[in-house]
Amino acid sequence: MEVVVGDLTHLGSLSSAADRVDAIVFTHGSHGGATAAQAVDYGGVRNVLAALGGHQPRIALMTAIGVTDRKEAHDWKRRAERLVRASGLPYTIVRPGWFDYNDPDQLRLVLRQGDKRQSGTPRDGVVARHQLAEVLVNSLTSDKALGKTFELVAETGPATRDFNRLFDTVDADVIGAVDGLHDAANMPLDQEPPEVLKELDSVRAC
């Protein structure tokens, strides 16, 4: 195993890390409001995609449940999702519930779409970090997860073992669309910042 250190906010530090990779799992996240989300949540995805140099890895992107609720920080996470969809790379986008708020018997994984739970509290859904990791890693090799965007929560029941069956419970995004299939159409492209539209076009051209 080779360990390469890079900084998601600095494109020049990523070329060696992105070289010859077969898969990328994004689990990054910021905690400083919209400015940090733009630099890290969005900028990190933009920079990694730019660093690929024509490589075509499989991507698993973690964002967050409630990402379509039009909070400023969430808007940047959603724009990162749009970059991944527009890139044409094989992807799975996972929007986890609140980390490690599970009761001991909440082991059964459930996928949802449409991002309708937006209280901003654990009532929206919970999931353990190790469960999220299992979903992200298993999505990289499952045809059933390809091109799908979903919310991930854990509910009462036995631990999920058949990930292909789990991924088969949700629908794939429309090819060429920038938003998840069942997402609210509440962030029109014609109202997006010019630099964001330019970066979307740049990703499509790669």
C-alpha cells in the first residue's frame, strides 16, 4: 500500500494521489459554514476531478441527508454532487443520516430518495459510521449501485448483509441530469453563480 498526502483545497497537491487510481471514496466535510463548504465540500471534489487527467475511476461520494434544503453550506455539497454526475464517471452518491445516533438494535440499512427529511436533527435518520463505510465500499463493486443517489439510514432490525439487494431498492439517476432523480427542482441552473456553471461545463468537457 502506498500512502500519498494531499490537500483537497490545493489542486497541485493531488496529481500523484489521483494517478492510476481505480476508485475514489469521498468522505470529506467542512464545519465552517458556506465559505468552508465551498472550499472543501465543493472545491475538494472539483479539484480531484481535475487531477484525474483523463482517468476513469469509480466514485463513491458522501454528502449529507437534507442536502437539498437550500442552506448555504448544503448548496455547496449539492453542487459537488452535480459535478460528479456531470463528469460522466461511474458513481454512487450517499447521503447519510446522523452519525452514530443508532440504538443498539438499529442495524437494518434503509435507502430513501427525494431527500424529504429536513428537520436538521437525528429525526431525519441515523446511521453508524461503520455502516456508512460498508455502503460506500460495497457501492464501488456493485452494478446495482451504479448511477444512484440516495439517503442512508438505519432502522430497527438485523444487520444488512446483501448490499446488492439493498442497492436494488432505489432508482438510478437520469443519465446526463445534474440532480438526483427524485430531488426537488429548487436550485435552478440558470440562477447558479457563473463560476459554478463554468466548472460544470469544464467537467463535462473532460
